[in-house]
Amino acid sequence: MNLILGIESSCDETAAALVTADRRILAHRVAGQEAAHRPYGGVVPEIAARAHVEILPDLIEEVLAEAEVKLADVDAIAATAGPGLIGGVMVGLLTAKGLSLSTGKPLVAVNHLEAHALSPMLTEPGLAFPYLVLLVSGGHCQLLFVEGVGHYRRLATTIDDAAGEAFDKTAKLLGLGYPGGPAVERAAQSGNAAAVPLPRPLVGSAEPHFSFAGLKSAVLRARDSGRYADADIAASFQQAVVDCLLDRTRVALEAASGATALVVAGGVAANQAIRAALTALAHAHDLPFVAPPLWLCTDNAAMIAWAGALRFAGGLVDGLDAPARARWPLDPDAEKARGAGVKA
Ligand code: KG4
Ligand code: ZN
């Protein structure tokens, strides 16, 4: 059974994993860099790239030791080749190229978004193509219709901020700390979601996309008005995001005929209010709702190894000239969303 080494370094997590084509996760490790970025309230690309250089070689040794395999036992080496912070992407991809060159094992250059989109299949063997994925993370907010390996239709994207970015910025405005998502969710628990009137950008619009920038500005105005408790702002903000995600996903579900499941991926999938709303939406459409375990929703290398395994099985390997890409749309045919192109 094919064994794939996966490497992830596109943002602020350094990760390595060993996964087999029959879904066994022999080892997976994620080294976060939160402490290094916390003083800046967000990810600093240069700090991230340097940290990847320092962490990655040891991490690869560790997963090999934990799985009790040698590099020579690996069938292919998969690494994120984009989209992401270019310095970090280069660190992971060049490491993979070096290993590929020295061992003669083929390289698989993986699109990070593709890895998120395929990740639910790793822990959910019953999941069949096609399915609809809501990918909500700090860098992305997209609805992808996954028809097969290498076949993705982007039904929606954000025209400004990603959902996780909106959580992070709201947390910063309310002084709740970084990363913002979990902090906002915690604060929201003791707040009244109906207390602060906030907009629901693009809800009800025929345009299929997402928008969160206006919501962030409204949070700023609510804070500066001095009329609301932080917990009420957090709860009202979270409810507004839930309403936006739900409305846009409903539109996509109606467009994505034949979908066998609604799947959520990305770090924002940790949010319980969002999960509950999506579960209800899926069930209203008679579809199963699939949420991979949280560790698989956030950035990790098992999903890179798994996407690598699927691509390798289909003969999709790459040369040592495979480029690192800051931007790499999964669906190059997707219509440009106004103001977009920035995130993916
Ligand atoms: O997928 P991820 O680990 O990294 C990328 O952005 O690729 O996602 C991180 C994002 C951050 O914006 C973080 O604030 C958000 O996911 N997040 C959450 C929650 N936990 C993490 N957002 C809302 N509620 C949460 N519980
Ligand atoms: Zn990600």
C-alpha cells in the first residue's frame, strides 16, 4: 500500500505526516507558531518562513521515527506548493524537492485548498463524489463542488475578507487576543446575539459570494458607540457570520445538484454555532453533514499526504521545477468575483 510523506508550511503551522493510500495515519505532527506571532496580533510572513526552516527538518525526523519507517519506505513526497505565504510555501516545497532528489521518490505538489477539500475522505470512507465543501479558514472562504480528484468547481468565494479573518479582526477590535476565533466564540457564550444590529452582507443576493468587510466596520462602530457590552457584540457578530454562511451555502446547495453531502473544512469549522447551523441546513436538504475531526479541519500535513496519495494513485506527479505559488486558484475557470482574486 502506498505510503506518502506530507509536508505543510503555507501559513503559521509547520506540519509533517505519514499517511497510507488505505487511510492509515501512521504519524502526524503540527508545530504551531502562535507564540511567535501573538505580539503582532496576526501572522508575520517573515517570522513564519524562518520558523518553518527551523522546525521542519526535525518534524520530518520525528514522524518517521514515530511511524518506524525510513525515508526509503516512502512511495512519494507531497508538499503544499500554494496558495499561501510564499516564503513558507518555498520552505516546505524546497524541502520536499531536496528529499525527492536525494531519494529518487516522486514529488507531488499539492494545492492547499485541494487538500482541505479532499481531507474529509481521509476519515470518512463512505463519503463519495460529488460533495459540497464550505471551506472557512483564516485565509479562505469558499464553496467548492468537489466532483473528483482534480475536478473542482468554485461556486462562491469572498469578495473581501475570509470568515476567519473577520473573527480575528473582531477579536482584535474587542481586545480579546489572538487567534480570534476561539476567543470570540468564548465571549459570545455570555452575550445576547440580538443585542447589536449588524448587517448581513450579500444575504439574499443573487450573487453567490461572501462578504465580511462591512460587518467588521459595523463591529468597530458598535464598539466605539460605547452602548454595548463586548460579549453582546461578540455574540451578535457570530450570529451575523452564521447567517451569512448559512444563506450563501443554501444558495450553493441549490446550485450543486447531485451533491451527496455537505462538508465543512478549515479552522472556522471549530465554531459550534456554525456547525449546528450547517447540520440543520444539510438535514433540511436530506443530506448528511460531514465535519472532519478538528485537527483535520485546521492546517495539518495529513491532509497534504492524503491529497498526495490520491494524486499519486492517479499518476499526477510533478517535476522538480514545480513552482511555489502565492496564488493558485483551484478552479481556474471560475468567474472572477468582484474585488476578489486577492485571497485565492
Ligand atoms: O484553517 P486554519 O487553521 O488556518 C488557515 O487560515 O488556513 O484556520 C484558522 C482560522 C483563524 O482565523 C481562527 O480565528 C479561526 O480559524 N477559528 C475560529 C474558531 N477556531 C479557529 N473561528 C471561529 N470560531 C472558532 N471556534
Ligand atoms: Zn488552510
